[in-house]
Amino acid sequence: MAIQNIICIILVVIGIVFMLMGSIGILRLPDFYSRSHATSKSDTLGILFVISGLVVYEGFTLSGIKLILIILFIALANPIGTHALARSALQRGLKPFFNDSAKKGGKS
Amino acid sequence: MHTFFLLSAIVLTIIIAVPLVRVLKGPTVFDRLLATNAIATKTIVLICIIGYLYGRIDMFIDITLAYAILGFVGSLVIAKYVISSKVVRD
């Protein structure tokens, strides 16, 4: 087994673990803003890891250069899309989730 | 290596199916849009791995680029539409 395949397997497994964390976070967290906090960053990092592993497996060819272009585009586009959605929710008037007991404890 | 790509494609399909629960029972419309956006960004990686499974990555990589650009533009347009829309309720 070549050294490229081993590096590819390690990177792809790390990326899939990050994407699994993002999916669990979008299912379990209590609020829209915390859900967007969970899914945006971890999904971007997971996609970057997986496609970096595919670049290592592919080598320096035309498809490898296009994969690097996909990495650059995802790293720019995915946080911008989630940020636009969260800003539209804030302008629409969606209230963030506060922990009431912690706020009362802070006052008294 | 083919077996590894097949296994990772199966696991990735299960991961993609998880936010569908949030699409179905989200309290507001923004939760549904966020879950749809998450599904669209993970599908990009799935299309790349399917390209390696079929052995034709030179064709599937162009499909991936087009899908990524269309998903990004669609997400921005919907986020701009939802602000000033009277039709969509919370």
C-alpha cells in the first residue's frame, strides 16, 4: 500500500468525523443561532479535510487542480451563505435563546 | 481503495440523511433552510467520492463545480428573499 493511500484514508476519516459532529449538532442544539454555529464551521472543516485527502490520492493532474479550486470555493462560500441566513433571521426578528436561570442568578 | 471509497460513501449517505429530521420538524423557516444548506454542502463531497467509485473523476468534477456554485447562489437568493417577504411566516 502506497504512502499516498494511507494519507488519503487518514484525511478522509478525520473529515467524516467532523461532518458527523455537524449533523449531530444540527439535530441536538436548542436554537437557530446555535445550530448555525454548529453546522457552518464543522461542515466547512470536514469538507476541506475530505477533499484534501482526495487531492493527495489524485496527485498533480488536471482533476487535482480542479479539486483545489473546489476547496478554495467552499472555504469562501459556505461561511458566507450561513452568515447571510443568520443575518436575515436577525433582521426578521428571531430572538436568540437565553438561559433564564443563569440570567436571574446573575441579577441577584 | 475501492472498498474504502464505497464504505465512506455509505457512511456519508447516513450523515446526509440526519438533517432531514430538522427539515421536517424545524420550528421556524430558518431552521429548515439551514438544514437544507447543510445537506447541499455535504452532497458536494458525496458526488466527488461517487466519481472515484465509477472511475470517471474527470467528468464528475465538473458536475461538482456546477452544483457548488448553484447551491451557493440559491442559498444567498433565499436568504435575501426571506427578509422582505410577506408570504413566509415564522
